[in-house]
Amino acid sequence: MALSAVLTIIVNRKFLPSEYRPAVWREAILALRVAFFGFFFTLFILTQAFGLKL
């Protein structure tokens, strides 16, 4: 999920004309989504791949 949000931000900024780009607050929500899902993905990798107990 975090990766899809990052790619959505990149595609929106790079390929969409300015009149079709989402508002700044929508991109901020996508950035929060990246942080939220990235946090849980990092916890998953730490517990599964490295065997850390949290």
C-alpha cells in the first residue's frame, strides 16, 4: 500500500497537467498514508525476516 501511494504521488506530479493535479491537501493525505503503511510494513519485516520481538 505504501508503494502504491508513492507511485501515485510521482505519477500525479510528473505526468498530469496542472489543471488535473489533485489539491495539495490530497497529496498530504497520500504522504500520511505512505508513513502509516510504511511503518507497519517495517514492523512486519523486522519481526518476520529478522526475528525481532516487539
